[in-house]
Amino acid sequence: MNKLLKKISELKNPYFDLQAEIGITKHMGGFEATRELIDLCHIGKNKHILDVGCSVGRTMCSIAKRYNCRVIGVDISERMIERAKERSKREGVKNRVGFLIADVQSLPFEKDLFNAVISESVTAFPDNKQKAISDYVRVTKPGGYVGLNEVTWIKTEPPEELVECLYKAAGGIKPETSDGWKELLEGAGLKDIMVKPYKITMIKQFINEVRQIRFADISKAWYRLLNLYIISHAYRKAIKEMIIDTRNMPKRKIMFKYWGYGIYVGRK
Ligand SMILES: C[S@@+](CC[C@H](N)C(=O)[O-])C[C@H]1O[C@@H](n2cnc3c(N)ncnc32)[C@H](O)[C@@H]1O
């Protein structure tokens, strides 16, 4: 049966299922933030890297290509991993990458394996963030780095309404303040923790997203979205619900007053 003809009840998380189908995911700060994360995690030639929540594989393939690293990508979504595999073939790095479907709260690796573990806009989703970060640390080599780019409350107390709307509209996200993220890294036993929170404007985030995702990927995504809307009842319903959730969010300008992103890096 055509995979797209799923029932709405078969969509595990419509927000991510839709992103996986259209082949686009994103994180705040775009490539600039990814470059900073790579630098702070000392990712260089021939290292062994884990990208948790790799989704469609953009960051992992670019690290494999640019630094000749061996990169493993983990994601909870089978469809995201399929997209990441397709990308690794397109980008000519399939011999340097590997993939696993797994939950970041329980990584299927032995301890002390990777030079660096990175996660971009992923660790704000699991129920037990401390368990997830502690597992990132477990699989990192002594002296290696764990680095996150995560959605961050810039003001300590966002209105409850905003917290709820964001949770509903963005796949169950639960951001932390920068102190909250720092405590989680400390709780996992990391040392020399760096905390770099960034405020972001709506315009800047829009430019980041356009620069981060190539034109070819954007046009393919629009084509896939239209196709899904036409042929799949489940996705049509999910898209309509997402539009309603987004419309119900407090004005975007207000949201950007409260939230931004942060880069958090520690050494094992
Ligand atoms: C917002 S996307 C960001 C993806 C990518 N890192 C990027 O920067 O474009 C979040 C990704 O995390 C994955 N994810 C969410 N919760 C997860 C979990 N508990 N375990 C593994 N992956 C998870 C989703 O399937 C999705 O691919």
C-alpha cells in the first residue's frame, strides 16, 4: 500500500511525519549556528561523530563531506532516516555515514565511542532531557565534546499561553532557559561548559531558513506538500490542524521576544 495513504491515527507525530515526508527540517540559527557548534565541539578531520536527531541528514552529510569524518545519525523517525540515507547517496558520502532508528533517551551504543555528540533542535522534545543528555555523555570518549543547539526561553517566565501554543504547534517542544540547559549539562557530569544564548528576530530566522535549505530542496518540498494534500486524507487533516494551531499562536513578534536559541557545549 502507498505509504502516504495512512490513516490520521497512524501518524505518530504529525509535525515530524509531515517534515519527514516533505524532506525538510530546521533549527534556529541556521548554518551559522551549525558552524559554531562544530567549532566548539572541536570537530576536525577524521573524527567519529554522532548526530542525534539527525532527521533528513543535512548536518551529518556536510560534516562527513567537509571533514572526512565518520558520522552516525540517529533519529526516532524511520522516514527521516530514509530521507537521510537518500541524501548521503546524493552527496557522495554514503561510505562515511551510518544510520540507526532509536530514541535519544536510550542510545544503542557502547560507552566511550564518539569524539563528539551533537544535537540540533532535538533535546527539547524528549520527556526526560536529563536521561537523553546523560546518554550523549555516556557514548562520548573521555575528553570528547557534547554540544547542543536548542530552543531557549530568553526571558525566564514566558506566558503560559505561549508555552502551550508552542508545545501544540511544534511537535511537543519543551524549551528550557539557558540556566536550565546548563544545569542539565552539569547534571550529566560535563566540564568546561560553554553557554551562548542568542536572541533572534523573525526576519533573521526567515533568512537563516532560506539560506540553510537549498532552493532545489525548497521546490521539491512544495511539490511534495501539494501532492500529500491532494492524495492523503490523513496529511490533509494534519496540515489543516497545523494551520489552525499556528494561527492560534500569539503574534509572532511577541514569541520572538521570549524565545531564541542557545549553543551549549561541555567536555567529558
Ligand atoms: C526539529 S527536528 C531537527 C532536526 C535536525 N537536527 C535539524 O537541525 O534540522 C527534530 C528531530 O528530532 C527527532 N526526534 C524528536 N524526538 C526524538 C527522540 N526522542 N529520539 C530521537 N529523535 C527524536 C525528530 O524525529 C526530528 O527529526
